Amino acid sequence: MSKRDYYEVLGLDRNASKEDIKKAYRKLARQYHPDVNKDDPTATDKFKEVKEAYETLSNDQKKAHYDQFGHTDPNQGFGGGQGFGGADFGGFGDIFDMFFGGGGGSSRRRDPNAPRQGADLQYTMTIDFEEAAFGKETDIKIPREETCETCHGSGAKPGTTPDTCSHCGGSGQLNVEQNTPFGRIVNRRVCNYCQGTGKIIKEKCSTCGGDGKVKVNKTIHVKIPAGVDEGQQIRISGQGEAGSNGGPSGDLYVVFHIKPHKFFERDGDDVYCEIPLSFAQVTLGDEIEVPTLYGRVKLKIPAGTQTGTHFRLKGKGIKNVRGYGQGDQHVTVNVVTPKHLSDKERELFKQLAEISGTPLTEVQNENFFSKVKRAFKAD
């Protein structure tokens, strides 16, 4: 049984963009996912077919190979499993059309002189906790390629122009003929004389050496948005690599890595911290000052507060990077038990235990026997 055309599987035409391919895959993957269609015995095969089509068409190299050869692998010869032996005669005709200039769209050539957009760049920026919370403007330097100002991207010495490649006629491709039992086959390959550019530069530019581009350290002004979180990124349009043949530059993606804070921890837009308090403070109650990103604020500690108690400071968290409100600050009380007591302090604690009517030995015994009872409690 022959495979269906990958474009047909995804419901697309051959001019579909990467975004179109991704959208079609997501829609069909949800539709045919085996976990969603447990009662449909064909769902698994359909899901695999959609996944295989997407993996091929979303990869530039695999897509180019598929657009040229379809499901046929030219490296395996015509007797392979994907060749004529397992194909129906509909596929047979398509292959001959492809090789001998038929109407198939898979033999399209890319014009080497057409404008092409430059590559995108990625830059990882490490910032402080506070810079992520409040935002910042700064300059960064990135190495990138720019159009050579001496030759304006032609690669030729000023006053001269590149010549059209005499081997490929400016197409950037060579036709390689091969005789087979089925007849003569013509394959197109990148011209090795001009490296696919379609031009030969006899007198190269002394600045760029004929490349038409030069490496520079470019200073870019970056506006860090308030509330940005770990791993998030911003796009700076047109600050990637230079395009070719007058094409636009690519984009720059700045990815943020945030240094940990000594006191605060972050979860989304909320901020968390721990406050150490003494036994006397939580027993008698107190009013303390708590550090926040916006300065110190007063927090009332009720008498009898237990260790691990949480308090919320509304609106003292981080502004949402998309403008959806602001987080809170959560304060956890951690009672500090003194490790070293003076003789006087030890005596006072004993007196306190006796005044409360619960000697220390009884508290210890009560805690111990309570644990034993819970551990051996009958069902």
C-alpha cells in the first residue's frame, strides 16, 4: 500500500508556510490522539501518519528532499521498498514527470538571486532578581553578520561587478545526467563552481573577501519588561543576521536568566520569604518590619503564633509581565529555638514550665507516649 502525500495528510497545499504546517499538525494531533479516541481502532494509525507528515514537512532539509523526490529514496535505487517495487502506477507517473520536466510541483528551483531573509539570533541575558521585577533598559553587544559597506553586499571589488556563472548560466544548479534501464535521468545539484550563487567574483572585495558580509560586534539597546520571568524571551525585530540579495535581516531573541535572590524566592508573580522570630515574640506577640521589594512594611504577629504560620502582604509581589495585575508577598514564620542558654535563662524556663502547670518531664513523656499510641493504634 502506497503512502499518502504528506501535504494531503495535513490538508495543505505545497505553498503552506511553517506556521500553517504547525497549526494543521496541532489540530489533527488533537483530533486523532489515541487517548482521545480510545473507541476508534484506526486513531493510532492516523495519528502516526499525521506525526510522520509533520516531522518531514517541519524540517527544512527533509521537506526539500520530499518536495523533490516524494516518498522515493534515490539513494536506495528503484528496487527499494520506497521505489517502484512497492508503488502503484500513479506514483510511477509522478516520478517520470519529476525527472523529465513534467507538471509536478516538486521540481521547483530556488532563484539564487532572489532576496532572502537573514538568520535569527538568540542571546541569553543574565539579570538580577530586582531587574526582572522592575524592568530595565541596557545595551548589549552581539556578534553578527552585516552587509559589507564597501561592496554593499555584492562581494566584488568597488567598481567591478560579479559575472554570471558560465557553468550553470546563473541558475546556481547543474543538471547531472545518468543513464538507467528506465531511460535517462536528470538530477539537479548545486553548482560547485559558484556554490549555488549563480555568480563568479573575479575581483573580490578586500573588506569582506567576496562574502558580501562582515562580522561585527553590534550594540543593541534592550528594554527589559517589568515582571519578566526565568526562560522568557523578547523579540527585537531586524537585529539578527543580515539578509542576502537585499533581503531583510533576521530577528534577535533575548532569553532571560534570573539570578537567585538571597532572601526572596519567586513563584509566578508571587514572592516568598521566611522571617526568623524568637520564642518570646511568637508567644507574646509583636509588631515587626518585613523587607519587601518596595521597602520595609510593618507586620503584626499575634500572640501564640506557631512556627510555619503564613502571612500575606497583598500587592507586594511582582507586576505581571503582560499587565494582568500584581502578585503578593507570602511571609512564613520560623521560630528560632535557642541552642545555648545561660544558667539564669535555663532556670527561668524551668520556672515558666512549673507556673504553666506542665513540668518539662511531663511534656516530654506526653509527646513520647502520644507518638507511641498513634504508631500502635489498633485498626
